[in-house]
Amino acid sequence: MRKKIAKFSILPLAAGSIFFSFSTKKAANLDLEDYSTYDLELDYTVPDVRDEIEPEFQLSTTSPFLGKSYVGFKEALAFKESRGDYKSINEFGYLGKYQFGKGTLELVGVYDTMGFLNSPALQEAAFYANASRNKWILQRDIKRFVGKNINGVIVTESGILAAAHLAGPGSVKKYLRSWGAQAFSDAFGTTVKTYMKRFGGYDTSFVTTTKNARVDFDNLNEA
């Protein structure tokens, strides 16, 4: 009985030895140069298009889903800019919930940046004033381009105002009037096209068209 067990236990060992011997001979005959990656272009980096992906909805700890109203527009934009944080200051010095630059704040009559950061009411008023000013500057472009398709995005008034908040009205004019050929991107690589797509279709009729719009501090103090 022991002899039979020994006989059968040798069979797997013999088969393994034959297979190993065959594999070794086959490997020895391989020309490894055929498998070399030397001098090959192995750059698999792809464009970062995360900002161009529009979610079906957004959740924020500071605002509910508000649809396509003006309030929904400004809260969606604020969520993208700072997650709705009034105290936010980014590495480039942009301030508050809507990430204003100091130069833009001065255009709407705000010169005290610390006071601005400490006043949610002032930040909301500054956002409205800036949107109103941008709407006046871009009123002809709004009439001409709303409904047009530029770079695969249907242009809307809210998309234009959002892009102006990102890039300034001058850059938006250049983008629209060149039919998307003159593009702008901020320090983080966010483009005019991205904002036009992401914030398109909101109702911004609430925003007046006002030349040199500025914050009304008298009404602000009464609020």
C-alpha cells in the first residue's frame, strides 16, 4: 500500500518539473528587447474636466435646493465659489461667500474688506450690485447671444452673469463676440464656458440693469 501511495505522489512532482523545464526554455528564447518601454511616450495625463460635469443637484449645508430662481442662482454660484462661507479667503486673496477681489469691491463702493467679511448683508448687497453693473455692461451681448450655441453650450442670461462674476464683463464680451475663440480661465483653470454651462438657465430677471451700480449703505444699515 505504501508503494502505491509513493508512486502516485511522484506523478504531480514529475509533471511540475516538466512544465517548469518547458517554461524556462521558452523564457530563455524570448527577446526582451521586444517588450522594452524605452523611448515610448507613456504620458497618460487627461484633461481635468471636473468643473464641466454638471450634477443633477447640489447639496449644501447653508442652502436648500432652490430651483432656477435668482436666489437659487446666487446660492449655486456661492456654493461653487466658497461652499457658501462668508468668512472664506482663498490663497489669491479673494474674499467672502462669492469670492470678490478688492478691485471689484471698490467698483461697487466697498473699501473696508474686514467689514465686508464680517457682514453677510453687505456681501449679499455687493453681489447684487456687481451683477446689476455687469448686466448693464453686457446688455447688448445678452440681447444678441442668448439662445445661441457657442462651443456646445446654449447661452443664457444667467450663464453670462455667472461668467462675468468669474472673469469680468470684458472677458465675457471677448468670448461671446469671438464666438468662443478668445477664452478665459482663472488661476484654478476654470473657464468662461464652464460657468456659462454650469449656471445657465436660471431666472435672473430680478437683477436690474444699472450703470455704475453700487451698494446702498443706507438701506443696508436699515435691514
